Amino acid sequence: MEKDKAFMSEELKNRTTTRQQQPAWNPCGFMTEMSTNELNCGTEQVGNYFFNPNWENSMDQSDPFESALSSMVSSPAASNVGSGENVMMRELIGKLWNICNSKDIITNSTNASSYSTPLNSPPFSTDPGFAERAARFSCFGGLNDPLRDSLKLSGHVNGTQTIKNSTLSRSSSPENAESGVSKEESSVSEQLPGGNNKKRKSIPRGKAKETPSPATVDAKVAAENNDESNAKRSKQNGTVKASNKEDSKPPEPPKDYIHVRARRGQATDSHSLAERVRREKISERMKFLQDLVPGCNKVTGKAVMLDEIINYVQSLQRQVEFLSMKLATVNPRMDVNMETLLSKDMFQSRGLLPHAVYSMEPTFPFGYQPQQGLALNNGIANTTSQQGFQLPQVNGFIDGNPQVGSIWEDDLQSIVQMGFGQNQAQCYQGKSIIQHPNYTRIRVGITQSIDPFFVWCRFNSSRPSEN
Amino acid sequence: MDSQHLNPSSLKSRFTARFLRALIKINAQKPISSSSPREIFQRYRRIKVAADKSMAYSVRSRRTWSRATLWKLRSQSRRRLASSGRRSSIKTRTTTTTTITTTSTNHRAAIVEKTSHEKENKEDHVGLAVQAEELRELVPGGESMDLCNLLDETAHYIKCLTTQVQVMKKIANLYSLE
């Protein structure tokens, strides 16, 4: 089974290179790319359903997003179970292979139950890739609702009916007149945890094409019921089918198209569908950014969120500038130390310098407090507000008195104001630094107060146009 | 604290190695202790450029923003070389740089036009246009992207910026401790 994983990763890379339009780092993009075209192709297309990260290809586990990715791929999204689920899935796949070969479909149908009993795996698919897909679909049971809606697949109307029938049979009272086909497929639908009927219907719908040969006999029986179910369903989801047919034909050949099903009561023209897909993509990315930017959990609305993001990026850029200025001025008496550090791992520095416990690391989340008002530790007087970027002032004191202390004061003051923008210079910490004219004390002062310095209280100053 | 070891090929360690090397080189050029403010400012600029460059190099060309940063830095250095006084070779260089810049600007203008047209067609978030523009200005290389990709780039850019800030803080910390 290891080769499955290797194969999948290979397909992932291939897919990554070939994919053009899908930055598709979201699971909805992942799922919506399942067209029946691809479903027909079998295991080769397994990799298509892989998440397509546009991030660094190396799975950097430290990235929370990519760790979420890996966990989603290998295990249910809701929980990071990991290896246990993997093993279960592999067993499932193995079982499916065996069962398909042995054609014990009907006899096992009664045993086929939910995903929680993996040994009684649903025994109907001849397509091995289908088994993997089905297993993977179960992973997405934990997805939240906006994603589920995007999981609609357009499928061929023909094959869908058997599955539709099965879901109907499951949701309503099981029609015992039906053969094992419906039971098998209901087991598949049971596999997908989650109460969304639409999703269950849509996913097996795509799969239904995979049940040709073993179900030929049963299909006839099921076909009769299909018409009934069609009649039923057509009333409910009139728009759905229309869009289904619409979508299935044109986008089939180009595999990059996203297949979306229109929801009930929504417009079904391709423009609005495309827009809906875009909107969902954007909202996915916004959610991810919400995790990246600290303190944005309470923020609702895209505009405010974007403001926060913008402010955060600005604050980060200013921090970089400030730190580079600091590095430019600090005297590196430890050149030798730097070289040794370079040879070693840089991040052992915490161990090397035990007294360097300045808690620099976690303070930035405290430093960045969007819209929380001023969160300053030291109450220090306001600096005079000055407009614009203060760096030209740095040039200004070339003409000034070349004393280190006064230069430091001006320098830091300018940087402080640079750090906090124009109007409300809330760079209170800067003042505390400036009170130390001595060079060495300034250095220590900076490091001690650097994180409160970077308290980003409110970026009204940087964004005077808004509010 | 050996558990603090990170993946040697991770973004953080790549950036750190590069940046430290650049920093040592910069510091070796002139001693800091007796620098005039002008020199401090120059050094600050160089360090900032080194930081941005090393971060962009660590990301290679995988991201639009890194490509844009590298391109911008290279063109800036070319311009600076051109203006630093080598008159004889300046003309050739300036012509090349101007051709490069003009072609690139034309190209970028075309891209911007095209994408703006696309945006008009597809942009259904009219209310977010202002913020989107601001974000485009902030993120390097963001002018020629629609909102979807822009958010993607922003996320990666934020991640890299935080890494950069972390590393630089640690270095500054080390510098100041004696």
C-alpha cells in the first residue's frame, strides 16, 4: 500500500505542474475538480483529487495550513488521527480490490455498512480508483457546510440514477424490492458522514458510472425505480438537473474546469456559477488569512478583514525596516560568534545564550493587537505627531551635531515615527528608549522594549483616509 | 535545547544562512564603531536590501512576490551601478536597463490592463476594490493579480515576513547581548 501513497504524491506533483488555473489550495477546489471524466479514468486519476498546493512543494509541516492539508489528505479533516485512519483506508482499499475480483458483491451487500466498520467495506466498485476516492470522500465528512455545497459534482445523468435511487431508499424506508445494488450504494452513501443529502447524492452520482458490469442485472431493476426517483427528484431539484446537464457537457473536455452544481433556488447560468465559485475561493483564502493574522478571529466581514491584513503586512514591513536599522547600528563585536553560529544551527541560540530570555518570540502576538485600542505597557508621553515617512530626517542629521547620543535620539525618534505612521504617533515606547542617550543603554533598551515597541495599537495613523 | 533544531532546508534556515552571510559581508566592509550617520544609513539600506533579497532567494521563483522582489532589486542595483560613475560603460548599461525596463513596463502595463479588464468582468466585490488596491501596493508583484491569487500571495508573503522578522529579532538580540 505504500506505493499508493507514492503514486499519489507523484500524481500530485504532476498535477501541480500541469495545473494552470487552479491555485486551488482549498478543499473545495479539490473536490469540485472531480468531473465524471476523471472518474472514468480510474486509478490514474487518483492524484487529481489530491489537494493541489501551490505552496512549497515540500510539505512543510510547520505550516499550519499544510499540516492541515496533510491531515486532510491522510485522515478525516475533523480530527488529525493520522496513521490509524491511513491504515484503515488502506485496508478498505485492499478489501475492495479483493471483493471486486471475487465478485461477491451481492452476498456482501448485507454486511456492507458504514465506514466505521472498515472490514465490511462496500463491495461494489470495479474501479479501484473509485474505492480510494470513496474512502477519501469519507474524510470530508467533517467539512463545514460551505464546502459541502461546493462538493457538488456534475455527473452524467444516466449513471446517477442508481445512486440517487439508493440514497432515496436510505433516506426513506428501504425499498426491499430493490436488489443489492441499492443496498450497496446506500452503504456508500452511509459512508459519507454528514447529513447533507445533496452531497451524498452528488458524490455517488459521479461514481455511478463505475458500477456498470456487476450491476447490469440489477440496473434493470433499479432502472424502474429510477424513473420514479427521477420524477420525485425532478420536482425537488429542477434547477439542479438543468445545471447538471449544462455543466456536464461543455466543461468536460477541458479538465481544468470546475464543476459546480447550482443550489436550489439559485441562478444557474454559468456566470453566476463561476462567480459563486470565485466567491467561495476567496472566502476560503480569507479564512486562512484570518488564521495567519493574529487577533482576527472576532473580525467579520471581508472589508474589515482586508483592512486588518493590510495593516498587519504594513506593520511587518516596518518591523523589518526597524530591525535592519537596528542591525546597522548595533556594534557587532561578536563577528566570530556570528561565524560560529552560521556554521551551527542558528536556532540553537536559545540554548547558547540562556540569559537571552527576552521572550521575544511570543510577544509579537501581543504586539499586534488590531482594533483593540492601545495596549501599551508603559504609559509614556506622546511624541509629537509628524506627517509622512520620517526617514529623510535621518539624512537631516548629517548636518547636525555628530554626537552619538543625540543622533540616536533623532534616529530612534524618526524610526519610531516611521514605525507608527503619521498622525497619532502612539510610539510611546520610543520615548523610553530615547531617554537613554548612552549608546549601550540604548541597545539594551531597545531589546528590552522592542516588543512593546511594536505594539501595533491601532493603525488609524497609517490609514487616515478610512474611518 | 537541541529540540529547537529545524529542518535544514526549511525557509527559516535558508533565509538565516543567507542573511547572516550577507550581514557578515556588510559588517566587514566598514567598522561600525566610528561610523557617521550617513554610513549608518547606508548600512541600514544595504542590510534591508540584503534581508529582502535573501528572503526572496530562499523562496526562489516559486512565488510571484519573490520574483517581483528579485526583479526590482536587480533593476535597482543596475541603476545604481549605472549612476555610480562608470561613464563609458554606462551608456550600454543604461540602454540595456532602459530597454529592459521599458519592455518590462510595457509588459507589465499590458498585464495590468488585461487583468484589470478581467477584474472588471469577474470582480463581484466592488466594495473591496479599495482595499484590494492597497494590498496590491503592499505585496510586491501584486499589481497583476486578481483578488484570488492576491490573497494567496499575501498569505505566503505574510508567512515569509514573519519568518524574516523572527530571525532578524534573534540576530539583533544576539548582537546586543554581550
